[in-house]
Amino acid sequence: MRLLIALLLPWLLFFTIGRPIAGIVCLILQITVIGWVVAAIWAVYALSQYKTDKKIEAAQLLNQ
């Protein structure tokens, strides 16, 4: 679901993963048509980083 949001409304993804300032910057970038492509790529990358961070946190909790 978040991947679909990242492609259609990239700025909204940043708010769902707890990065509101990046969401505002992404919204400004998305206003232009060319910027939308860049914003979508940035959002997909941020989503993959978010998932990786969550997996690392879960592994660290298990090792404690």
C-alpha cells in the first residue's frame, strides 16, 4: 500500500513514515511535472530505507 502511495502521492508517504519536513519539501518538488518523477523515486528510496531500519530495530530487540 505504501509503495502505491509513494508512486502516486510521494509527499504523503513521508508523513506516514514520520518525516514531515521531507514531506513538505517533496510536495514543493512534486508541484512541477518533472519534479514528480524525482519525488516518486525519492519516496520509493525512503520507503526502502524505512523498511530496512524497522528490520534492524526488530533484530536488535531480539538480540537483547
